Amino acid sequence: MRIQLFIKSGLLVLGLALLSSCKEEKKTTTEDKVVVNFKKEGTLTLKKADSDSIIKTIDIEIADDEYSTQTGLMYRTKLEANHGMLFIFPNVEMRSFYMKNTKIPLDIIYIDEDKTIVSFQKNAKPMDETSLPSEAPAKYVLEIYGGLSDVWQLAVGDKISFTQTND
């Protein structure tokens, strides 16, 4: 009987000791340390399909290797209205993007090998990992700030042309 009481008392003391040692963890939030700035690597012109008139000319960053196409505009906290990112793929196929680690809304514009717009994903929601597929095969993808494709009245069939800056 004394042994059982001793064991129960010991377990009670051990339990209380464990409970009192569990301090509430303080959650700390840190500001993002990653700052990615825009680096002009070319110029892109958007043109109306029916008239070939210029809609808009913007400065672009180019994503044409595995790292830059995987990273895209992730971690950016801003994208000016006269800036965009052009993804250049080695082949033409159905494409799909998502907004993982992307902090700003984007319009994703899918473009075929003839540099004709084939589909849009407008106002893609920041940080959303939902798949945002093209509606037709694409070789190029242009990302611009969310809502600008409507402001500029871009449409399927409109064209792009671009030049890369030589470093």
C-alpha cells in the first residue's frame, strides 16, 4: 500500500513538473528579408490583332532557364505597370502556372509560337497554389500586374514582339 502511494505521489510530482516546464512558446514573426528588384532584360510590345497598332510597350525581365522559369515573380512585393516578365520555353505545349510564394496579383498571358495571345488567367490570387492552365498550347507566357490586361483591353489574337537587351 505504501509503495503504491509512493509511486502515485512520484507520478503526480513528475506530471506537475512536466506541466510547469511547458512554457508557452512565443511566436515571432519576421519581415521578409528577400528583396528582388526588377532588372530590365528587354522590351516587349503588345499590338492589336486587327490593326497592328501598338497597345503598350513595357520593359521585361526574361525567364528562359529552369531556375528563372520556376521562380518567376515569386517573392516580389511590387511590379510596376510598365514592367513584366516574359517566360520563353523551348517548346510549345499546354502550360500551367500557379501563384506559390507570389505576393502580388498577376495577369498571366499565354502566347503561342507565332507570338499570338491564346488565353489569359486574369487577376491570379497571390499565394494561391491552384493550377492556372492555358486554354491552348503556348511557347511564351507574359506576366503583368493583375488587372492590366483589362485596362489595356488585350484580347485573344493580339500579338507581341520583343527584343532582348544584350548585357
